Amino acid sequence: MKALLMPYLARFISSDGLLAFKRRLYRLRRGSVPHLTVFLRVNDPYSFVLIQALHTFRDKYSVEIDYHFVARLQGDMYPDTAAWHKWALQDAQALCALYRFPLPRQFPAPLDLRQLQQQAAYLESIKAPLHHVRNLFLAAFGGSEFLSEKQEFEPLFRANEQRLKKMGHYLTGNIYCEGEWYWGVDRLGFLEQRLIDEGFASGTPFFVKTLCNQQQWPSPVSLSRKPLIMYFSMRSPYSYLGLVLARRLCATAQIPLEVRPVMPMVMRGMQVPDNKKMYIFSDTKRLANYYRIPYGFVADPLGAGVERCYALYEWAKSKGKGIRFLTAFAHGVNAEGIRAETDKGLQRILHTAALDWHEAQQQLHNKQWQNWAQVNLESLQQLGFWGVPCFQYGNLAVWGHDRLWLIAEKIKLDEIQAQQQQAENSAAE
């Protein structure tokens, strides 16, 4: 009964009508302007990026901003903290270069961290202006001198950590505004649009450069034909969006797409706590609306649904319909409420993918997928990543569909270099 009702509950929770109703309630309860609550961590590269953005954001929008520092995050939110830290600094550097912010050059030295936290606690306690917080982060990630006030931070930070969890999130570098979360500069454009729509600024959002803009994607390439490799999980909502967007990018650039499925994190023995699941669900809906991708009528394929999908994937590939099958499956479980663990549901998906149900039945007990799923996971881990979706094009590997803009830039660069090399070869003949 629960499996039958959950898709309908998901559709209601994610409906645009319910979101509009909640926003109206918050508008009735607010004061003169919206209030933004920002959660930061002095050794978090994404907090560094966000504070640079807020330095300019606050001058454009009529809002109140307060900030809270934390020191520790829930351990079960980060399956591989070492890989996360390595990627986070590299990713933050790319974001800062994109928006022309100062670059975070290194993590704060361990000996400096306590002093930085003491200074952060002092700034929060006196409600210091944001530019003081920005200076603290510039010093922390730039290796420069900073003024340290000797204020105990543990009680304050512990209270803030509980506040973050109670408010329904787990990440720093994050903004809460009237019932909704906006993580870093990647989601700041959505907050901007909301504030513009409600009359607290004019113009258009600025922080939208990491959103997939098809008008800026590369023209069909003529010389560089490397494939775009995608690491994918059928249970991941972000993988669903990433697959649709990767197909659009590859169709525009006319390059091959190769999808390498891996087992979902939960089926690998990892934990995904409820507040993380709920945030991902709501964030995916927001992104899906932006990209005009149907989402919200979700029937979780965890377990048998995923296994049946992977059991049929190689067979579908042999028919030349592997990606079409994955897309139909992902759309079915994320947008049509199809229960893929049932024969009736799987038949609907196969019909959409133009694949034969009777032939597919002979493949359902195939266990070979367990071998290649493990090989794909090991390849993903060798790239330095822990989850999906991830994308690889040549020697460039990125995490998340939010970084497809980096892939698009790499495709453009490869094509230019290939054309230059061809011209040089022709001139030498």
C-alpha cells in the first residue's frame, strides 16, 4: 500500500500549487523585507564562494541577512570526505574564476583553524557586517594574516549545528529563505528570481552561469569526436536530470554519449538521511521546472526496480537502444509514477523505449550487470568521485550536471585546437 501511495504523495508535495501557497503564507507573515539565514563554515570552499557572491548580492536586493557558523557536519552526509574535500577546493576555484572572484588557494592550515573559528564566533556574536566575514574567508583560504579575537566558539557552533539540522539541511555555504534552501552560487539565481518576482529588485538574475544554457553550447564538432561519458544511478534524481541534459548537449555538439550505470549509494550500504533526501527531492523539482523536464510523480525504484533496469541495460544496448531505455526508465519512475518492480510497470517502460517485453523477460534473471556495475563504480572512484552523476570528456572529469558548462567549454576548446592542428598539418604538406 505504501509503494502505491508514495508517488501520489510525492506529486502533491512537489506541486507548483503547494509551493505557491507556502510562499503566500510566508509573505503574509514576513516583515518589511525577506530574511535570509546563511550557514557558513570557515574551512568550507563553498562558503568562501558564497560569501564573495553575497558581497555583491546584498547591494542589489532589499533583504535582511544574518549568518551562522558551524564547525562539524553530519558524518553520514559525506560518504567519502577525503574525495569531497579534494573536489570541493578545485570546484570552488572554477566557480570563482567563472564569476571573477578571488580564488581560494588552499585550505586553512590546521594550526590556524581554531583561531579562525574563534574569530568567526566573535563576528557572529557582535553581528559584524558581511564584509568582515568576507575578509575572514579571504584570509582563511589565502594563507594571509588575520585578526583573531579570543572567543569560545564551541557552544555557539553546536547550537548552530542543531539549528541547521532542525531547519532541514546538512550543508554549509547555504541560504535559507522563507521555507526554501538555496545552496551556494549554483542556486543563488533561483533566489534572485524569486526576489525579483516579488518586487525586491528589478532586472534579471546574475548568478545563473552554472545553469545549462543551450544557447552557449558548442556547435556541431567536425574534428573532435571524443565521447561524453556519464556515470549514472537509476535511483538518483540528479542522474535523471543529468541524462536528459547530457543527451541535449551531445545532440547539439554531435558527439557520442556513453552511460556507465553504478549501484545506488543505499544499495552499496551507505546512508542517505531524510533531510538530505527531502532537499534533493525539492531541489530536483526546482531544476526540472527550469529545464522543462517532467518530475515529481516519483515511484522509488530502489531494490528490485534498479536491478531489473540494470539486468536489461546490456540487452537494450545490443538493440541500439541503451540510452533510450535508460531515459524511458528514468522518466517513468520520476515523472509518471511507474512502479518498475512490477511487470505491468516495466512493460510500460519497454513500450516507451520500443523494446519487446517477451524478449526482455528472458533477460530479467541475468546477473552479469553486477560485474559491470562494480567495474563502473571502481572507474568512478579512480576519478576521485563518490557519487553520481559524474561526467568525463577526455581528461576532464566533473561532478554534477551543474558542471556541464565546463564540459561544453572543453568541447569548444578541443574543436579549436583540432582545427588549428589540421591547418598546421595542411600548411606543412
